[in-house]
Amino acid sequence: MNIRTFIPALALFCGLAGPVAAQTPAEESRQRFAEARFGIFLHWGLYATFAQGEWYLQNAGIDRNEYAKAMNAFYPHAFDAAEWVAACKEAGARYICFTSRHHEGFSMWDTAQSDYNIMHTPFRRDVVGELAEACHAQDMGFHLYYSHIDWTRDDYPAGRTGLHTGKDPKKADWASYYAFMNRQLEELLTRYGKIGAIWFDGMWDHDADSVAFDWQLQGQYDLIHRLQPGCLVGNNHHQTPYPGEDIQIFERDVPGENHAGLSGQSVSTLPLETCQTMNGMWGYKVADQNYKPAGELIRLLVRTAGKGANLLLNIGPQPDGNLPETALARLKEIGTWLRANGETIYATQAGRAGDGADIVSTAKGQHIFIHLLDDSISGDIEVTIPHKVRKVTAFGNGMPLCYRKKSETLTISVGACPASGPDRIIDVEIVENRKR
């Protein structure tokens, strides 16, 4: 007998009887976001033209005016917003987050605030607008990434990046730049229908300042919530959430882990999201073909859901407007798995049974789903579940599994549990919550 013991207890919460107050738009959006569990990140901007990743302007130390000449060659003739959205929907994603404006400062919509935008290229099409329309038509949530950094505008007070692009530091003017950002945000939130979230990035640019930089976040957050009360605010600042933020973001790690060195902050009670790349880069890089296997991505999705968080999985579209074939293949494999097993992912709560690595769990109603992510697990496993158990079955085919319960320890014989791709799933049906 092979016994693996995991101690953490599972916490499920019963709803209280009596009338329930109506949710505010923000509360409704938070709940809908937390139930989605899977979204697709799309990093696409002028940088795609160079096929060297989204940090090419910074990393290569290119003069901003020379870099901007790529506008004359930006013509992604194959771009089809409806096809992008359909591919994401087939993968089982519930929302898309698109980079409206990255650190390079190039805007992917018809903004009146700067000529440095998609409408001043030969393409002359509002990409944000077309994606918004396609998302709304296909019932896909539409979120927008927006950078707090600009490596090209003189009025942005540069921090530790964008120092070699030809900006004039004497022209730094935070009041001017802050007003510019807010005018752009107002455009995005009044032109393109319902926006599920604004996803900020870049505060870390000033994390080495001797005096704390005042980003005036509250005013910006208030503007967003005034224009669209149901629009969530998230900020990839790698810190404890600030007042006015609706979701907490973890970059390249599931909440509570910090393997990538970017997510050491404590886990809040806000809805959670992990963002991760399919390969190595966020934006398209022609040499980066190191795509993670579909099984690895699915296991990441399961581990993220096991922490009560969403997975925002990134794709860097090509310069011609196509999504890379390898990325599309991964989406199809994830979609196939979710169609069979999505019940154990969507609208679930964090499970507390398992070790958080090889054995994780999600919970929904009276069901605790134990996910076995290591093929070598065999014989018996032990998990701690402080509930009476009605039955234990293999998820998918309903095959009964042998088990025994002693106090809070549930021992399950997993040998008869069939593989389901990269994950074997056990359905533990409980009778009631234990009184405390």
C-alpha cells in the first residue's frame, strides 16, 4: 500500500438563511470574474512588427523616433477579431484581456490624445473597437491592459526603464501625463461598450526611487468606477492591493508561491488572477518557440483554480495578425479538456485538500474535486476533509472508489481512477458541513 498524507483542511462556507441584499455592479462583476477561472491575455502592439518581444524598444536601446518608423510598415492583413475571439471561446476562456497600450506608448485604438496610434498606420483600423465588438457579439468578457509607463512621451517622468530612447528628462511633467492617461481611459470606457476590467501595469518602474512616487491611483480608480461602476480595476504592481482595486494579480505564479520572484505579496480576499505565458515572451518573438506542453498548461490551470484564482494565459499574435499555430493548437487541447472537466474548474472555490502541487482540490456545493496531477500516484492517498462523506467516485465515468473515513482523514484507493489527460479527478460528495 502506497500512502501519501496531506494535512490541510478544506473550508467550505454555508450560506446564511434570510433575505440577501442586492449586489452592487462591482460585486456582481467580482463574482462573475471569480467564476470565470480562465481568460486569454493578448499582447499585441507596434512591437509585433519587429518580432522581438514587447520590450524591444527598451532592451535594444533604440531611439524612439527610429522605432516609430515601424508604423509605416504595420499592416496586419490577416487580423480577424471574430476569429481570435472564437478560438479563445473554443478553448473555454471566459474573457480576453488585450493590450490597448503597452510601455512603448503606441495606442491600438483611434485615440484623439496622440497621433502615435493604429489609425496612423497603413492598416487604419481600430483594433480595440473590432475586438470589443467581437467579444460582445460572442458573449466573451472584454478586459483592457493599460500601461502606466511610456518610453516615448517626454512628459512621463522616467523611472528605471526607458532611459535610452531619446526622451528629454527636462520635459517630464507628471500632471500633463496623468491627465493624458485619464483622457485615454475615458475614451476606452465610453466608446467600446462594457469593459470587464482595466488591467494596469508599470508601477514597478519607480520602485527604486529614493522618495515614493505618487501615482495618484485613487483619482484614476474613481474615474474608472464612475464611468463604468461594474468595471474591475487590477494592478500588476506586485504588492498588496491598494484601495479601489477589485482583483489581485500574480505574475507567473499561482497565489502564495513566488518561483518567478514577482509574487511575494500576501494573498488578499479579493478575486485572484495568475498571468502566465504560453512560451517565454508576452509579445511575439520569432525565435521563441519554447511553448509549454498542453498538459503543463492544463495542470497550471488546475493548480490556479485550486488556489481560488483565475488563469490568464498569454498569446503574442504575429505581425501579420494571425495567432501562432502552436498557440492555436494549445488552445484546442485545453478546450477539449475543459469540455470534459470544466465542471471541476468553473465557478469553484479553492480546495484545501491536497499538497497544492501533485494533489490539489476545488470545491463546488457538496462536491470536493481531488485532482491528481502526478501520474505516479497510486495505491491509497489520504486527504483531510472535515465533512461527512456520502460517496467517492471517479469523475467522468462515476466509477465508485473504495474509501474509508476516520475522524477528518479520508483514505481513497485511486488505482481504479482512470486518467483524464494530464489530470485524474476524484469526486468526493459530502453530506453536510461540519459544525464548529
